[in-house]
Amino acid sequence: MNGRFLLLIRTVLVFCGLICSQLVWAQLTTDAQKRYKAALELVRMGDYERAKSDLNVLIQQRGPLAPYAAYHYAIAAFRQRKYPQSRGMLKQLMEQYPDWQKMDDANYLFAANGMELGQYEEALTALQSITDAELRTDVTKLEQNFIPRITDLTRLKALSQSFPADRIIGLALIDLIQRTATDKDDLELSDRLTNRFGVPPVTSTQPAGTTSQVGGSRPVTPISPNGRNSRTKGYYNVAVMFPFRVDEFNSDKRLRSNQYVYDLYNGIKLAKAKLQEEGITVNLFAYDLDNDANKALELVNSPAFAQTDLIIGPLYVEPNRIALAYANQHTILLLNPIATSSELIIDQPMSFLAQPSMNQQARKVADLVRSLNTSRRAAIFFGATRKDSLLAASYQAELKRQNYQVVDFRKVSGSAQQMADAMQLSGTATATRSGNAMSSQSTGSAVGHVFFSSSNEDDGVRMLDALSRRHITAPLISTASAFDLYKVPASTFTRRELYLLYPDFIDKSRESVTAFEEEYLAKRNTIPSVYASEGYDMMLFFGRQLAKNGLQLRDRTTLISDTDDYLLSGFDYTQSNDNQIVPIVKYEDGRFVKINE
């Protein structure tokens, strides 16, 4: 028995002494006085049966000491672990003396009995009726000791519905769902509760079979602000900071502007289940974070966020900057799921890109070009978006670094003819002026390759036509996003030597891909998008890395995917914090095949 009940006994004894000296004690017989004092001493000494016998005499007399005797009788029975007997005496006390001045203490003891008996609804109702502010800390500790023991998900969800404002129940339900549930509705419930109550503390749970000390709490694993334990552990708390925009959510609306966010998260949740099968527990905590720097700052400074081991997101610049500062300070990994800017990882040891950066993509294309053994002259064209021009600029810089000559670098758009007209090179003999003399030069035949960056899925076919119109036969390396790969005839990809830069390449013939698509379809009733696959892969990889190498991932040689069960092409961070695996594919034998390592 803990010190709480000894405190209660002392409180009631002092209280009794005061009232008896002024009002009651003179009315009591000498026998009642002696019997009451002796009974309390027996309780203190642990002679509970004799104490209950003496107290019962006072209870039956229905005198001024009866409610006090009933209360201490209940304490004695509780200490004997006779919880039904203790509870019964307290119910009698409450019914016969509803205005007793120490009823808050009686309710607390009644709740403790209820917790021990698994009668949680009754216990929590009793705790809610307590008004004494001095008891609030003990009330919290009592709940913290018992509620996390509940392993019946249905029971805990029912408690949450009955007591929706109870944070301890909410946190326990989040923890249980994240450890055991895979149902979509349960996981979404966990996300809603997380947004309301925060992240459950990391705890060590007392074995369910032992009788607790009432008021005892589970210890929380401390986290040092200047460094974290690098050893592996069996669970990892992952904060997913995405613009879910829950207030705008409509389950009947499939095509939402931020649908990719939900696809990413659904993939992450499936990876969590896969990791659990491998003995790696990942607790996901979803935070609805849009482009709001103040909200991001409030979130990372909240006590609940201190248990985070990995941050995924945020997707906007200012919230990401705040989260990264926090990650650096607390030595927490931060994963950017869709960004391709090298600026996010320069001099940022805790920041990783799940995607290859544009600079990495440019290097891999240059590696391919070297293997083609063509002329060191190149033409670079790009489409209308900023992403198109940035990738083109990165590739131009990489070619110049490797002493290639870029003979044309420009934006092209419109029809195939408009693209052809904009080009400043040709495969036919063209007249050029050197001083006053005219000379003939076949510039197209001198071009070793053409690179085309576009996010418009109609531009790829137009570029092929434009190059044909200019009689340029050099190999074309294009972003895969310039083609509608599901609608364009296969003959399109065999018209010339064509390579596609395809970071999101998924080989549909692989068994792991087929299995994922079937599982996703069964759970979500829809075909997975590439974002769902990306969310799955990055959570699977980083979850395994945390389990293998601990929280700081100090050994770079291991930061590479060593299994073939990823949906895309895997991960490699052995050289830098952006993914160094950049698939380049070619159409062969009726399908796209990755041609580079």
C-alpha cells in the first residue's frame, strides 16, 4: 500500500480530533472512543481483521463516528485486496451519509477498488465527482497506473467515447492502436486523438498480473536536449507533419488537391504494419500542419513532441525550417518525402531527402551519357514549370563541370513545330557566318545527345516529333514525366534511342509490387498511387535503419537498402543525405527496364 492511504488516515484522524473536541467527542461513550482509537491503531499495524471487527461495531451503532469507521473499514479491506468488500462498504457509506465532509476521499478509494476490479466506467465516474484540488494529482496517478493496462481495444474505445475529455484514456488508446491495430478506422481515430492529446509518453508498463500501488505512475524515459541514446530500441515514435487539412476532409471526395498527402500517409501506415511483422514497433503520430510557421513552432515546443524519434515533413518551407532546427538541436532525423532541393540537406546532418535531388539526378544522367561514348556536345531543352528549368540548369552545370559543350539551352513549348522552330540546331547542313565568309556545318550530327526536362505529359511526343523535323538523330534523354506512359503507344519509345529519367519507376512485374497493390486495394478500395508506394518504401527503409543502427545512423556504410522488397528502386545514402539511386529506363522487349545501377 502506498503512502496515499496513510495520508488519508492521518487526515481523517486529525479531522476527527477537531470535531470531537468541540462538538462530538463529549457525546461519545468512553467505550466508543477507545474502540475507535484502537481500531485505527490496528489498521496502522496491519491487523486488518480485528480492526474491521471493532469498526463494524461502531458502524452498526450509527453514531457520529460511523462514517469514519466505515471509511477505515474500507481501507482495511482494500489492503487485504478484498476489493468487493471494500467497495461494498463504501457504497453503504455513500448511501447512508451522502453529505459526509470527506466524501472526496471515499470516492477516491471507491475508484481505486473499481480499477482493481476492472470496473473502469464506475471508477472513472467516481473520480469525476472529486472536487478537492489537492487530490487531483493522486487522481491522475491512479488513472496512469491502471488505464494503460487495458489491452482490449474495444473496451478502451468505449471508455474514450464515455469520457471523451480524459487525456489519459486518449493517450492510452493512441498507444494501443499504434501497437496493435491495422484497421483503417482505428488508425484514423488514432490520428484524431493525437491531434487533440499529443503523443503518448514512452513508458515501461508494469506487468498486468501484479497489484499496483494506488497512485503510482509509469516512469517516462528521459530525452537529453543535447544528445540522444544511440542504442537500438523496440519502438520508435514517428511524427508525420503533413497538410492533411482535416477541416476540409470529405471522405466521399476522392480527387482532393492534397490527395497525395493521404496517399503518402496510407503507404506509411502499411509500412508500419510490415515493420511490426519484423518485430519493429513504429508509433505514428499525424499532425495536421499546413503552411503555418507559428503552428509548427508551437508543435515542436509541446511536451508531447519530445518523444519523437523521426520527423517526416513538413512539406512547406517555413514549417520545415522550424522542424529542422528542432531536429538538429535534439539529434532527430528529419525526412523530406517529396522534396528534391539540395539546399535542404547542405550542412544539415539530420535532414534527408527520400527522393534523389536534382543535382543527384543530373549526375546520374551524366554517368549514363559517358557510357554512351557519344560526342561531348549536348543540347538541353526544358518545359514551362520551374521544376523543369531547375533540373535543366542542374544538368547544364554538371555537363560544364565535366567539360561538355552545351550548344543549345532553352525553354520550348507549344506544338512539335513550335518546338522545332525554337531550336538553334539542326541535323541538316546550315549556313553559319564567320566574319564575312559563309561555311557549312552539320550541327545536328555533332550533337552527342539531347536532354529534355518537362512535367507536361504531352511534351515528350512533341519533342520526338520536333527532333525528327530538325533531322536530329542523337539519343534523347527525357524525364519520364514528359510522357503519358499509360496512353502513349509502345512504338513511341522505339522510334529513336530514347532513355527516360524515372525516379518514380516501379517494375510492375515484381512480386512485391503485386502483393502491395493487392493489399492496398483490399484496404483502401483503390489502386495505390506512386505516392502511396513512396510512403511505404521510405517508412520501411528508415524504420529498419532505426532498428538496426539506432537513432543517429552514424555508420554510413549501412545506409543502403539490402533487400529487394521495396516497391521502387530502393535507397542509398552512403555518400550523401539525398537518395543516390536514380533509375534511368529504356523500353525493351515490351516493357521498361532499368538500365543503370
